Amino acid sequence: MPNSPSAAQSGDFTPMFSRSFVVQMFRDELDEINRHKWYLSEEHRGDVGFDFALMNWVKNHRDAWRSAYVRARYGALMGC
């Protein structure tokens, strides 16, 4: 559209943030936590709750997941 303001001019930063590496990583990490919650709930034969799943995932899986996540997306750029 001619003379229409850009997203930055109109104050709508949603497109910029939706492409952000940090935001995408957060979304993917949340998906992993929810998947982990499902596995734990199946193992315990009942809903374990998000808080329990989150703490368990952070304690046992987050560091390795983040390393693999960054390596998979940026390894070639980082020389990995």
C-alpha cells in the first residue's frame, strides 16, 4: 500500500519479534517442556502438572537441549 506506515512506525513490533531467535527458541523450548510433561504424566499414570514437568525438564534436560538447539541452527556459522 502506498503511504502506509511500516510496522515499526505504527508501533506494531509483532513481525520483528516473531522472527527473533530468542522468541523462537522460547516457543520451541515450551513445546519440549509440554512434550516432557506428557511423557512424565504417562509414566506416572496421571497428570503431573506443568510446574513439576518444568522443574524436572530444567534439572535434567535443558542444558543439553539448548546446546543441541543452537548447534543445529547455528553450528555452521559458529564452526561447530
